[in-house]
Amino acid sequence: MKPAEFVKRVSETLHKNANAKNAKAMEKYLLDQFPFIGLKKPERAALCKPLFAELKPFITEKWILEAAALLWAKKEREFHYVALDLFEKNRKLITPKSFKALEKMIITNSWWDSVDSISSYAIAPLVLNYPKMKKEMKRFADHKNMWLNRVAIIHQILYKERTDAEFLYKVCAQHMHRNEFFIRKAIGWALRQYAKTNTKEVYAFVEKNKHKLSGLSYREALKHK
């Protein structure tokens, strides 16, 4: 099955099961950033499961990139979620060759739901498995795009003891003056997650910078104290 055929079948399947009532609620939840077909994650996953199963014998990284680009070009948010599912379900196939495409996805159709998924299930494994990719997180941290900044801050949230604490504190310090909600939230979230692994150190960092951190970042960081 070629990528275009897969996307066509996904489109037919999703539209056939459209739910206008759900679509309105889902659009409202994301502040009307995107139109929806009206399929929540469990239903979307169930409908697409047979299609994903057909891909297993031949799917490659190149195939994923081609299909993801076609899905990302569509307007309804469910298609973007299917593209993200392709990366999540096949993360072992993803190499640095995918990085440029992933970066483009982060800065296109951008909102917290897609950005956070790309960060956790595509960027995070790449940086962990290919140490040379760490320089890209430094570039993201210095970038003018807010969503790339957010990825630099949160990409380690699942790393636990493998977290590069030095980078975490540095990127948080770099952006703690920012007014953007999604940056302030990201800083608090990243610190809170790492506090589960290194509580004393994180709380010391937070207290040291309590007058520089936003109230949101501070509260989020200490949420489980």
C-alpha cells in the first residue's frame, strides 16, 4: 500500500464515521484552532487499527514520512493524530533522517496536543538514542519559535534518571522570564516530572529561582510537594 492509498483509506474511514456533535466539543476544547471530524481517540484508534495492521510487513521510515506529510496537509485534526500515531507505533524505525520533517510538523498546525506528542514519542527517543541530536535541542532552546522552545524544555519528561539535568536547569533558566502560558506551563511540568527522580535537587533549584519563576511555573513544579 502506497502512502497516498493509505491516506485515502484513512480519510474514507474517518469521514464515514463522522460525529458532528463530538466535533463541536472537540473544536471547543482546542479553542477552535482546528476543525474536527468528531472521532475521539478510542474510536479513531479502533477504526484505524486494521489499516495499521496492513502496514506491518513493509513499512519503512521513508514510507512514514511520506504518509505523515500527506496527513499533515489535511485540515481536520484527526488526520494529524493519525500521522502522530504512525511515529508513535513505529518509533524504532525513526532515525535522525526524520528530524527535519518532525521539526516542520512542530511549527505547522501547532498546538499543545501535537507538539507534546511529537516531543514525547518522536523527538525524545531520537535525542536519547542519538546523542549527537542534543545539539538540536540547544538550537530549539535558542529559536524564535515558541513551540520549538517548548520541545527543548519538555522533551526529557519521560527520561527519569537519564535526564540531562544540567540542560534541563539551563533551558528553564533561559526561558523563565517569558510571559507565554505554554512556556511557563512547560517549565513547571518539566521540573515537576524530574522532581519524581531527583526531588531534593529540583526543589533547591525552584527555591533558588522562586523570584524569577512565574507563579504558574512555581506552582506546577511543586505540585506534588
